[in-house]
Amino acid sequence: MGDAEIIHAEHKGQHIKLDSIIAMDADKDVLILQLNKEFLDKFAKTIPTIKLGDSKKLKVGQKIYAIGSPYGFENTMTEGIISGLRTSFDSTKNFIQISAPISSGSSGGAVVNSKCELIGISTMVISGGTAQNLNFALQIDEVIKTSIAGKKPNTATKASLLNFYFQNGQKELYEKNYLSSIINFEKALQYLDHEESAAILYYYTGLAFHKLKRIDSAAFYYNKSLQIKKIGDTYVGIGTISLDNGDYDNAIKFFEFALKLNSEFNEALVAMGNAYYLKKDNLNALKYLQKAVTISPNNPKANYLLGNISMEIKKYDIAVLVYKQAVLYNPYYAEAYLGLSNAYQFLGDMTKSQQYRRRANELNPNIGK
């Protein structure tokens, strides 16, 4: 936008002034703007809203619709399906590959599911050469992670400060700047306005401490979160602490609490499968892991664990298939490459075994030692 002093949108010939930038991320090519307050007050009842979808529920083959304004043709809609769920090469962004055509001028347009829920923002097209119909949208979960890049909001209200520090904390957390995320979350805690916000903030603060391996602090904030509200992610967090301490039964108890809240909570299903796998109960591990990959086939951890179980029951050809799924969705998964190496070794294909072991060692020189 350069040095622009006024930003506006055009809809049906009407110019709508946009007051300020709520959030931005140059790497994701995302800019979120706020409608002018006077316009909003005057036309709030006539402005349609859209419900946000859940990226965890996206499935290949699902019908979708892309909406944009190519060459100024407003609200142009194209139909298609989800062709694939992709992760960027640096594993920092998640994309939806769609078959619905995206033309020039449609970037930034909505991608919705059959329930009219916003599941993504159209972002790029790969064209040229033999490439055909390679269209991508940024998953909606990635969009809502976007925060203001180092700038405080102009209106220093309690709500805006809470939102600002919370979004900055999330941004730092996803960028693995855990100490910085904790500082932002603790600042946000000073501007709490209701209990539900407190439960979510305590969870994220606990998660950041957990990533730093400061387990006592993580458990403290997880428990504070659960005292206010039952949140599946929080149960998974505190269950993972028990899992890391070798207390598999206690971990399973917390994962069960999470699944009672949502029986299709993928992270809890994978965690439960992992707990049973570590407990040497492969039958129950398979039950939860197979459900996890049925709901979300692109889960690298679930596929990796299924590969490990396949190795233990000497189904090496199946192990190869699921390990390959793991590295397909996470090309930097060193343990999965090592699994592939071992599986091919048992299958007698030493060329491929050595190839995948080299890749594992490139990603983690200490692996297998």
C-alpha cells in the first residue's frame, strides 16, 4: 500500500472506508483490515457475516467454492474439491490445494465449504510449463494466527490490549519464540475481561512453558485453565506431561477427558494412540491411531506410530506405506525416514534402506545413536 493515507474497499459501486490494520503477515501474504466505525454503525445490520470453519476437519475430496473478483467481476464463484492438504517447505504454513480455478484478482478471496463456512483464503496459483489447475488457499487457522507485526494498536482500550498481546503471543509461539510468547501472554493476562478468555490464555501460557520444558510452570497454568473451563487442548497438554513422565495410565485418563468433549479431536486420538503404544498395548493403539488417520489422513505423527506398530508385527510392506505418508506430510520427519530405512532393510532392499538412512542423518545427525 506504500504511503497511502486512505484505504477503501469497493462493493456494488459503493466505497467503504477501512479504518486501520488489525493484523498482517508479509510471509503469509495476509492483511486484515477494520471497517470504518461510522460505516459499521450505520450498516452493521446489512453486512453479512461468515462462520469460520475448522482446518482440522478438512478432507481431500471435500466440495469447496472459491469466491473472488477477477478483473473486477465481483463475487465470481468457482466450484471444485480439495485436491490435497499441503505444508510449506519450511513447515511454517498449511495450504489447501483446490481444483476450483483462481484467476488474477481473486487472491485474498474466500474459499468456503458446502456449509458456507470460511475454510481458507485463496493465495496463489502455480502456472507455466506443464502445470495445470494448481491452485492454493491458506488454511483459515493460519489466517487467524496472524498478528500485528510489532505495532501497538492505536486505541489503547482494555479489549484491544488483550487482543494485541494475545495475538502477538500466538505469533511468537508458532514461530517457536517461546519466552517471547510467555511475556506477551502474561501481559495479556493483565487485561482479562471474562473467564473464558482467562481459560484460553492460561492454556497457551502453559503450552509455551511446556515447549520450554519448564514442566512445573506448564502444569500450573494448565490446571488454572481447567479450573475455569474444560478445554480439550488443556487435557491433552497435562496428559502429555504425565506421558513424558512415564505415567501412561494417568495420561490416558486425561486424553479420555479430552475425547469426551470431542470424540473426533485428532490431537487427543493421536496422543491416546501414542500412550497405548508406549504401554505396549498395540491393539488399543491401533484403534485410536486408525481413527485419527481416518479423520485426518495427513497427520504425520499418527502415520509414524502406525509404521512403528507395523514394524513390531513384521508387516514391513505396510510400514513402508504409512512411513511414506508421514514424510509426505512432514518432509522433515527424521524418525519416519529412519523407520523407512529399517523397513526396507527387513524387505531386503538395501539401496533404499541406505537412501532413507542418509536422509534421516541429514535431518538429525544424532538419530539412531
